[in-house]
Amino acid sequence: MNTKVTIKDIARIAGVSVSTVSRAINDDNEVSKKTKEKIDAIIREQNYRPSMLARGMVSKRTNMIALIVSDITNPYFYQFIANIEETLIDQGYTLSLFDTQTANAHSDSKKKEIEINIFKQIQENNFDAVILLGGLIDRVTLDDEYLTGLQNLANDIPTIIVGRRISQLNNKNAKIIFIERDQELVTQFLVTHVIKKGYKKIAFIGGNASGWVTVARVNAFKNTLRQHGLAFDEQRVVNNNFYAQDGYDGVLHLLERNVEFDAIIAINDRVAQGVIRGLIDVVEESTKIGVASCEHFTESIFNNPRITSVDHNLKDLSKLTVETLISLVEGSEMVEEAKKILPRLVLGESI
């Protein structure tokens, strides 16, 4: 059975130190041409493939990026990841995914424990940078212990937080970049369209009331209604969660409480799918009720009816994230918020 050749084996055969082999691999000028040629020949003979760790011993770079999400089944996360992974691979980086699953049924203390432990794992494993897409960072109220764990991570490793700016995090001794998503703009854009279509009794279903995304979208929903002279009715807002079942349950909730509505805005396309199914199952002439979504998922193009929603332009957002990440890792100058990612309306048959 063949034993995998290690950098120590190459160093022993060459009669040099491990650090010399690592410098030769990284084309360090301190290694003589003769020694480098000798090491290169042994590497070829032994069919040795230098690991990222070996390459990073001198450069202090591993080209490994950690990415943290709270639920990989969420289309926002996997669409975003697919976009950035393709670009990162072309740039020579490796992406390691940490799925905390803290979007699902855990106690708050368990969620905090999971995410803080992941921060520590990343600190211990020589990553060049971290991209944080979701989890407890999306809560309206952030726990002090969680913030301390995140601050410690950012003090050690350059960190990009996609979503919003966190004022409690100190950037003085850390490299933290915030890439903000404008949740108010996309919601205002959608609600205005629904109102222009003639709907007046509009309900809102989905999201978690403890999440900043939900709060931002509901506030924009409320303000846009009032700007157009329509009353805001708290009974027409159902904040449960981000999945299709929540859309279905939200419809039942409104009907059980005899809440009048002629249109429903869902927090995302998954919830909108549940809303449409719920309306078909329990409402006569359900097609007269309009349905729209605050966040478009590419999988929804096959929905029947197709959902009118807002595309947040994840391709440009992911491109901006990668550009920022590379600048952050390589230490070049960059301008935060260099450009604004604009949404677009995706028209369907649902409204």
C-alpha cells in the first residue's frame, strides 16, 4: 500500500528543513536556484502535491475562505454561494461552507453556542477570510456574548458581513467590511406596484419578527401603504417564518380571524408558493386575490402561476462580495459601498 508523501518526506530526501521546502514551493528568493531545482525534482519523482498549508507556511496565505450560513436549503444562500464559488475558484480560492442550521428549531442558547463554536473552529484553521451571510447576525437584538465571539473572529481573520452594518462591532483592530442590502427599497418597489394594480386591502405574510430583514420589510410595507393613502392594519401582518408552510399557515390565520384582504405580499417566493396553495385550497375564486413576493428565487420560474416578485440582483451582489474579499485578503485599497445593487421587478401571473 502506497503511503502518502508529506512535506517532511520531501525535506528528509532533499536533506533540508521543512521550511526550506515550503519556501521553494512558494518561489522564495532566499532559496538558491540549485536547492530549488533539487527540491522540484524530488517533488516530481515522489508525485508530491503541496497542500494549501504547505504553500501558506511562508506566504501566510492558504487561499481558503470560510463562508457561514444559517440554512443551506434557503434559496438565497445557495444561489449566492453558487455565484461566488464559481468566481472564487477561477481566482484560485477554495470555499469551505459552515451551515449552522440556526435558522431552524434550536433554543437561542443552543444557536449561540453553535455559532460561537464555529467562529472558534474557523480561527483555528488558517482561513484567509470569512464571509458571514446569516445566522444570529440577522437578529434585531444581538447578544453580547455572540458579539464578543464575532469580534474575536474579526480581530484574527478579515471578515465580510453581508446584509447590514453592525455598529457594535469595533473596526479599529479588525478588518471588517459590511456589504449592506437595502430591504426597504425592494419592499417599497413591490408594494407600489401592487397598489398601482388596484389592490387596497393588502396583507403581509412571512418572516420572523426577531429578524432585521422582516422588521425592515414590514416597516417599508407599512410606510408605503400610508404614502399612498391606504390604512395599515396590524391584523393583516403575519410574521411566522420563511418557508412554504408558513405561507399556507398565514392564509389560514387570516381567514380564521375573518381578516379582509384582496392581495398578499409574501416575504419571499417560498412563502408565496405556500400562500398560493393555501388560497387554492380554502378560498373560492382564489385567483382574484393577488400574490407578490419581496424576494425572487430562480427556481420560481417554474411555479404555476409564476410569482410577481423582486429580483435582488444576487449576481452583482456576489460579484461585489468577491471583489471586496480579494481586496481585503490581498491588502489593497478599497472603498466600502463602492456601488449600490439595484433590484428589478419580475412580473408573473400571480398579480
